Amino acid sequence: VCAALDVLAQEHGLEIRSQTEVPASPTAEHLDPVARNLSSTELNPDAVVTCVYAAGCAEWIASLRRAKWTPKAQVFTVCVGMDSFLDSVGESDAMYMTGISPWDPSLPGKDDVVGWSAAEFAEKFLVYAARTPTYHSASAAASVGALVQAIERADSFDTDEVARVLATEEFATLYGRVSFDDNGQSKMPSLFLQYDANVTVQTVYPLESQSGELVYPMPSWEHRDCSFLSTCETGSGSTLPGACMEDGSCECDGNSDAIISQGVGPDARCIVVPDEDITYISESLVVVGLVLFVLNSLLAMLCAAWTVYYRETMVVRNSQPIFLCLICFGAFVMNLAILPIGIQGKYRHVQDPMTGEMTDEPNPDIALADAACMAVPWLFSLGFSIVFSALFAKIWRIRMVLRAAERFQRKVVTPKDVAKIMVCSLAIQILIMLCWQLLDPMRWQREVVFMDENGYSTKSVGTCQSDNVLIFLAPLITIDGLMLMYALHLCFVTRNVSSDLQEGHWITGAVLSIIQILIISIPILIITENNNNAFYFVRAGVIFLMSSTVIALIFFPKMYRLHFMKQERRGAANSYSGVTNQTRRPVERSNIQIGSTSNAPLAIHRRWSSQENSATASIKEEVGNGNPSRRVTVSSVARTPSASSLNAGALDAARSGIKSACDDDVDTCVKDDDGDNNCPQGNNHADAANNDGTGAGTPSASSL
């Protein structure tokens, strides 16, 4: 057949662009290069004629698939209408293929002998032989029918007479109207057949035998896959009906933006994109977090302003204003962490609305969420370090003084000494955070929790994630935990120091509150990790409670003492003086001094004298940042029954006198048993200017 193509092309004004000869049983190795060559833009023929046997038809279609090229028309000299062909290539690939055949069950007309049409013959043959008849079977049956009709018309079994009738007359058979030319060849034209959209063979030429319209150009592989293999045109379940396009996509009906086409070819469908629950933090909870932030910030700023305003008072100077301001600053920095935990984002990359899949295009808004992820540990870690190191420095200061007193040495602890602790703590925190920031910073990631059957997310959760977060969190938690434990140890050691002077009890309470909040909050945070609202509220609450509790425990007792205990302090001064005077009688000599200097160090000095079995204790406390010349002196004499111990009554009296002098800033003078006045000349009075707690007034002395 293919040998006649040159002549037929010239007769019909066609151009043959390429001719390739392949083996009788070609394989992909032979056919793939031919398919790629024909698919080039230089060739791209209007029709491809393939002269191969049945096995070659399937191999050629597979090569066309691999080349991703669909010719406008594919003509086979055999194969079309054969069951083996459908079984080899599948119904979608056989769809719209054309071929040449002398017979097809779609032919009109009936056989005059048996009365069967071509379709009826095909049905009976399928029942009998269990396969679809080819033109070979139909030709044999038609030959018998034509011979019977020739014998009947000749009314004889004479061979010459029957041959004459066959050569000159036309016979109606299931093969069509059979007649022969002078050479004895059938005058019946070959049929041009094509599989339709239902994979049924139709006769498209000649026109008098036509049973279906020619489809040209034939649809692409993607289109036929969409039409035959997908649910685009029928709809199913969660998909809606549409129409298959040439590129294999599904054109959807409806004007809603939620109805989109998804997939190509066998996966083409029209779906309804669900509304995704991206689990953003509730706006009302974000407002609650902002309120907590504002309240805590105001509290920190007010306490800092109060500290600066009353820095000259004994209450504030005793606690060292610089450390109080650092506590306020650290609480404010820690409080700032509430702001970034409310910042959220969508996916890291832009989502394709057609497929629901992530593209390579980065989301321009994700940088803010990434910055917020690392801002939270930075602010919380630095704020916590500043607050805790300030508390730790204060309790360390007390511990250093007590240890010096136990060794009967005079020890001056300046702010520079305890500032080293804060610097070291901050340096360690900053070093770990810098390593975290540079090596493996936390980044915003949104993960899909639930998807519908079409692969679209119905619920997602966004969190800050890092591949090695534990590597950086573990040292931070370990260092802070060890410092908290050691701070508790120091609080226990200094538990008997007067809280009125050294605020040890309140520092202990602040440290314990930090530990308690952390112990309670950590398991709650783990439980609520996948619930954005609960997770946000717990984190904001922890930050608020931790910073506000520390401020309240450190500052509120001082404010109450300064503003609401003046009358109590005045009354207490006289009672302390009386007690000290009574306990002085068995005592011979002991000196206790308390005063203030500008650098606010704390010093305790004890001296022992073995002579006359007496014990002498001298305690010197220098606090605040007030006038360096101002000094309050309390002297007391006591003789102990034993050289190895202090008189308890004398020590209590000394403490009482110190408390009275420091709390009320009122100078008291008590005479000895012999009536001598031990007050320095000119200092035997209480300066009324000191009653306001400011410490302004003339120097004075008090003797017990």
C-alpha cells in the first residue's frame, strides 16, 4: 500500500515530507527516533501513514506518546477494527485512529441470501467465535452469498454459466454490493475507518457507505485522556462536570472563583476549593496580649521613675537604685517578647490556586514572620538574664558580706564587683543566641493538618521551627537552671538577714516565683503547642506573670515601707532605744556603726578582744548614694559571760537600734548607767528634717 503513496500524492496535490523504512516487526529502538523527527516543527505533517502489521501499530503509538506528539491524522493499513489492536494500545490511545479496510460492521445493506446485515453478522460471529470478525471472515461469508446468488441467477451448476453471471452482475451481500471488473478484481472501494469518541469503528468514506463523520485533526493525547479517563465531563463525588480542552485541562462551568480546573489528561477535573482554616490567633486574644504588654510596660516604667525620684531615701539607697532600674529594664525587655509571638504568616512559598501546590516563588511577607520567630527567644532570654542577674547580684552581695563577717574581716562590695556577674550572665546568653541566629535560626513554617480528597488543605498550623532547636535551648535552660538553683542556695544561706535592710526575703520570693512559673508553664506549653490560641495565651501569660511578679515583690514592699509606715517607724524608734538601754547594763564594750557613702558598698566588720573575756562586734553598713559625710552611729557596751559567745541581748539591741536609725532616719541618744551622756557634742538631738525619709539633715549619733 505504501508503495503507491508517491503516485497518490501527486494525483491529489500532496507532498511527502519524509519516508522511513523499518523492520517488519519494529521496536521502540527503531520507531522512537522516527517519532521525534516527525514531531519537529520543520516536518510536522498533516497525516502519517504507517504500513505495519498489528504488533507494529502498538509500538508506533507508544513512540508517539513518548515523543509527546499527536499527528493530525494517523492512518494504519491494518489494525483498525481488530480486537488485538484495542487490547494492545488501550481504548484511549485507539480513539480517533484511522485505517484502511475493505469491510466493517458499520456498512449498510443486507445479504440477499441470509438476510443479515454486516452488524448482525458481526454479532453472530462474536457469539460463535468469541471475537470480533475481521474483513477476512466477512469476505468469506460474502463470497458464499455471492456464489449462491450467481447459481440461482444462472439456474444452473454449469461452471461457465455461473462464472459469466459473477463477472457481469452485482450481488448484495453483508460485505456490500459485490461486483468484479474485467480482471476479476472486486470493484468495491476500500473503506476509510475511524474510531469515534466511544471507541466504535465508523465508516467515514466513501460517502455512500458513511456511518460517522471524520474527526480531523484528531484530539491530542491529553485531550483524549481527559475525555476518556478523567471525570472532567461527567463529574464525580466532590468534582463538578466540565469540558475537556485540547491541552487536556478541564474547562469548568460556573463563575465562582472557588471552582477551578485541576490536573491534565486523566487527572483533569473541576473541583471546589475549600476554605482553609489557617488557625490564626484570635484577634481578641491578640488584644489581650497587647493589654498585658501595656500594663507590664507601664508598671516597669513607673517603678523605674519611682526609683529615680526617691533615690536619696534610705529605703531606695539600701537596695541600690542602679540594680532596681536594671530589674525594671530587664522586665520591660522580657515584656517586649509578647509582641512578636502575635505575628503570623501563611506559607513560605506562593500557593498555586489551580493545583493547590506550592510554587518556587517565595512569599514576600514571610520575612516578618521569620524575624518574629527569633525575636521571641532574643527578647525573653536577654530580659530574663538582666532581671535574674540583677537579683542574683543583690543576693550575692549579701552573701559576700556575711562570709567576710564570719572571718571577722571588713568587706566592701561595690556595684562594680556584682556587675561582673551580670556581664558574665549576659555574655553567655548573647553568645548562645548569636550561634543560634547564625547557624540555625528558627523560621516560620506552616504545615497542613487536614486535606480534602482533592488534595487541598482544609486546616493548617503555622509554627516557628528549627532543625536543631534543642542544641541551643539545652545550654540556655541548663545555665539558667543552675543559676536559679544557686540563687536559691544563696537565699537559704542569707535567710536570717533582716529583710528590712537587705530585702533577702523578697529576693527569695522573686526567685521562687520564677522557678514556680517555669515549672508550671513548660508542660502546659507542650500540651497546647498545636492550638495556636491556647499556645499564644500561655506564652503571653508566662511572660506577663514572670516580669510583673518580680517587679511586685521587689518594689511594692519598698513603696509600702516608704509611704505607709512612717508613723510606725517613729514609734518603733523609741521602743528600740528602750530595749537597747535595758540590755546594756551587763555589757562593757561593743561598737556598732551604720552609715552611708556615695558608692553604696556594704561592709560588716567584727573585732574580738580576748582581754577581760569580752566580745566586741563592729558592723559597718554603707548603703545608698546619698551625702558621703552623713553618718549615723550607734554605740553599745556589753559584757558576755563567756569569751566564746556574744551576749544575745546586746546583739538584739544593736539590731534594733540599727533598724530604728536606718528606717526612720531619726537619731537617738541614750545615757549610760552612770548617767554619762555618750552622745557626741552637738549630736544629742534628732534632726526633724530626717523625718521625711529623705536623709537630708545634720549628722547625729545614737548611743545605747
